[in-house]
Amino acid sequence: MGRKEKKKVSDDNDIGATVERFDNTDDIQVKDVAVIADKPTKQVRDHWGNQWEFLVSLIGYSVGFGNIWRFPYLCFKNGGGTFLIPYFIFLVFGGIPLLFLEVTIGQYMQRGAIQAWNIVPLLQGIGFAGILIAWYLNNYYIIILAWTLHYFGNSFRGTLPWGNCNNMWNTKDCLDDERRNLTYKPVKPTDPAEEYWNNRVLQISDGIENPNGLQWELLICMIAAWVLVYFCIFQGVKWTGKVVWFTALFPYVVLIILFFRGVTLDGAADGLLFYVKPNITRLADSQVWLDAGTQIFFSMSIGLGCLTSLGSYNKFRHNALRDIFAYAAINSGTSLFGGVCVFSVLGFMAKKLDVPIDEVAKAGPGLVFIAYPKAITMMPVSPLWAILFFFMVILLGVDSEFVNVEGVSCALIDIFPVWRKRQPLFKLMICGVSFIVGFSMITRGGMYVFQLMDSYAASGMALLAVAIWESVAIAYFHGGPKYGKRVNQMCNSKYVLHGFMHVGIS
């Protein structure tokens, strides 16, 4: 007989349920228990409440600020529609395979990002590196949430404060519609939205060497952000799986509302053409390909280790392949759709100001906190659109932050299991340490520290290094075919997975 199977079946929800399979061509023994360096251990582990919570958590975690402010800017900067060619090449041959690798390692080992890499004992440092980057990201990502909460709170005014120059923080160089009619014209005019950002929100100093004390309003906003994040994770993964249904999906409702508002504005067509107009000559520029690869890593959260932690909450037989393809399509679709929402509004603003679109399109935080808020002030009932926009940004940020914190805590609790029954306290400690680190970024010189963290702590090169070593560890140290067989036993998609693993990882 070519094959013999022996099964012991119990409730699928029981972590001790055992399914042993013996094959004359494969001596791998699979158990629905934690597997540490091929030695099964029966430690209690939480699982998602249902099969959909994992997919929704992936969406909530990875669909965030990068889809709204980073992808649209990179798209128009790197040749419009031409940028999509390297983007989708990296997605198919890099993003999806590495996403699949990180998730399935966590699911197979039933451990977080650190102990999951005991599958290749020589390279356990991969897990530590990923979680360290994720921790750095936690520390400065919360600052973006603090900025957003500041804008959200000030959106409830009858007149948006960043729409005019009649405020105590404005300088004599501020130029709005009212001052354009005056005889005095500043030599270097500044926009009221830009002055609100620099002089009111950041109260920015002249350099990193001059912190000049805390910006107390941002401190309050950061406290509120951490309280919100802690509320979403303190009761464990089953509670997080319920919260993420709202934080991950409701932003799409707001995004659709903003889409219909944006495309009906005068000048929207010009903005959309500027966004997608192809410039095929840009493909010869290596920077375009580097930006495309970096965007895939950032938007899909590859190399941070938290995908492995999320995968570890799946039941052993969960078909992760289905979720991964669905998530990749949703993630990229959100980036494209978010670009339409942003550039339709920027086209409207450019036409109203009678300036080229590239003069109003900004990169990074400038797009969300200067360009888009300025465009909102030109719309009827502008406070309503400001409230909707910043509420959406808050939800996009908060679920990315709390799932990231959950991933870090999951990995650390696996190392220190004594905290498994005291997770609320342990997670409070993690949030508290990150809160203290965040003080350096809410001083008046904090923006310079934030830029350093953003450029180097969770940079594209750091993520790329982790991803390369992940591939090397599985393809060459552990063995690609061996790992493919293990994944087949979990997902039961033999022919698809063998080709997928060979092309993507090896």
C-alpha cells in the first residue's frame, strides 16, 4: 500500500487535537500543537474567534497611512501609471510569497515572531530583528495618531483654524484670500495650512539640538492615542478580533464618501490625469524600482514579524493561502482607490488656486496635514469633511498600531510564558515603555527625531535585510521542498503551493 493514515479526531477548537499523518515519502509528523524546533509542546494558545477575523486583522494592520499618503505620491512622482508595472512585479514575485512565508511559519509553529524562527535554530535572530523594527515603529507611529487627533479635535469649529491668517500663530508672511487683496505682498508667502502645521501643531524649533520643551497639546493627544490602543488589545486576541471589524472596515465607508465628493469637484479630472498619466521613460530609472519595492514592503508590513504573530493565532488547518491572496488584492486596491480620492481633491485645489498640481502635491505627512486640509477649507461645509477625513485617518492608524503592539506582545509572551495569564498588565507595560520613548517626539524639536526614526528605524533597507534572511533561512537552511510539504499538510493545496513556494522563496 502506497499510503497509510492514522487519525485521532477531537473538537477542532481544542488545541490538543491531534492529527497524525504518515506517508512512505514523508516522515513529517503534524500536530495541532506548538512545534518548537520539531519538538511538539502543548502550551495553551488563543485562536481567532472565526476564520474571517484573521483576514480582517491583516487588512486592519497593513492598510494604513502608507496607502493614503505614500502610494499616491510615489505613483505621480515615478511616472503615474508606469509606476504600476514595477509595483505589481514586486507584488507578485516578492510581496505575496514573503507574506505567505511569514504567515505560514507562525501558523505551523503556533508561535509568535521570535520563537517561530526556531524552525531554523541557527537564524533565530531573524525574529528578534523583526520585532525590534516593529517596536521602533510602534514608538513613532503613535505620534502620527497624536497629530491626527489634534486636527480631529480642531475640526469641530465653525471655521477651520488652518484656513485663514487671523490667528495668533500666523506670521506676517501668511497669505490667504483676504490678504491677497492688500497692498502688502510678502517676499516669501506662506500658506495658513502650512503655518498651522509648523507653528500651531508642531511649534517646531530650529533644529534637533533645540527641543525647547514639550508641546503639551500633543502630549494629551498621545495619551489619548495610547489609551485607545490599549483598549483594543488588553483582553487578548479574541477581543482584538472583534474590535478590528470596525476599525478595519469602517474607513472604507468614509473613503467611499470622500471618493464621490472628490470626483464631483471642479478640476478633479485634471488631478486624476496627473495621478495616472504614464511616463514610460521612468522605467529606466532605478529609483522607480526601488520605490516600488519599498512600497510593497511597507504597505504589506513585511519584515516586521507581526504577520507571523497574527498567523500563529490561526488553527493549524486554516487555509491561509486564500486569505493571503484576498488580502493582497484588497491592500493594492485600497492604495489605488486612495490615490483617486486624494488627487481628485488636489486637482480641485490646484484649479482654484490656478497653480500646477505638482505645486500642491506633497510627500508624506505634508499630504495629510497640509495639502488635503487646505483643500477641505475650499469646500462647502468644510468642517464636516474635515471631521470625516480625520476620523478615517484615525481608524486607519489605530488598527495598524494596536495590531502591531499585539504582534510584539505575542512574541515576547512566548518567551516569557509566565505573563500569559497576566496579558493586560504585560501589554500595559509595553505601551508604557513606548509612551516614554514618545516624549522625544512631542517636544518642539520632536519632528526631527521623528524623521530620524522614520528614515532609519523602520527603513526600507532594514525590512529588505530581514526579508532576504527569511528567504535564505527557509530556502537553503531549512529546505524549500521540505517546508513546502509542511505547508501542504496545513493548507491542503499541494500543486499550487509547490509552484508558489519554488518561485517566490527559492
